[in-house]
Amino acid sequence: MTKSRLGFELVLLFVGVPLLLALLLPPRALYPVLICATGLGIILLHRTRGFRWASLRGPIFWPPVIWLSVITCAIASGLTLWLLPDRFLGMVRQAPMTMLLIAFFYPVVLVIPQELVFRPLFFIRYGGLFASRTTAIFANACLFSLAHLMYWHWVVLGLAFCGSLIFSWAYVMRHSFPLAVVLHSVAGIIIFASGLGWLFYSGGNVVHGG
């Protein structure tokens, strides 16, 4: 497959879809479009030359998970107390069962599909379009942040960018897709528990004064 075709695919999937959601489509279109785009990404991954599903196996290194948990707790708590003080630990205090359901389903329903598209698909199928792994990881972080543009908040974009750097490091540098999934899952669950997850809700993408 030519680089021009791969470049077209990359722009269409990782730039076109987020801009379409952020600029042209109503909020109710968010999940249907994301499901279709993610499904397309997984199909492309399956058809990518050199990819094997068995390659997604890998070790989980627990020190990075612990460090990320501590750092995410501190950052998410600080940002919630600053921006959304009334929502601090709101779900944990007021809807603990909902929080447990999120903790259970979030990794399977949201994290694994996202990680399949933004890690193996991106780096195996499109990694050759970049001059180096470092450049690819930085570009990946920019695109992962862009994928959250529809929420229109600098905190969401910033956290997505930083998170992607970490998740890509786990996949590319530590050769572990499971580690990327665990890191993404832990960070997301902590963000939801802190109350900052409200910024990631499709209906809560505008924060007055944010």
C-alpha cells in the first residue's frame, strides 16, 4: 500500500472524524459516529500486513501503574477542586453503584477499542509515515487530544495529550498492549471518581468560565 493512501486513511480517520464531530455534528451523533469509526479502525487493524492478534499479549509492569495512579489522583483532585468543587468525589459519594459499573465496563467498552485504534493500528499501519518513533508518539498524542476536541475544554485536551504519551510509551517502548490498557483504564477511572470526568460527558462539554 502506498504512503499516499496510508496518509489519506490517517487523515480521514484521525483528523476528519474528530473535526466532523466537533464542528458539524450534534452531540447526539457522538457515540454512533465513534462506534462506526472505531469499528472501521479495528477492521483496518485486522487487515494490516504484519499484524497478529497474538501480538497484543504482553506483560503488565505494576510500578508505572502505581505511579500513574498516584499522579492522576493528585492532578484530578486538584483540577476538580479548582474547576468543579461541587462535583468533587460526587459520584463516589452519591452514586457508588454507578461508579462501580463505570469501573467495570469502562475498560472493556471504551478503553480497549480506543487503545486498539490509537496504539496497534496507528503504530503498525501508519508508523512508517513518521521519521522516528519519537515523532510518531508525539503525533499520536496530538491526534488523541484532537479526538477529544468535541468536549471543548482545555483540561480534556491536555489530559488526553499527556495520557496518550504515557499509553504510547507503554505500547511502543515497553512492548505491552495490556500495560497501555491498564494505564488508560486506571487513569480514566480515577478521573471519573474524582468528579473531573464530568468534563468528558457528551452532555457536559461546556463549562461556564472554563
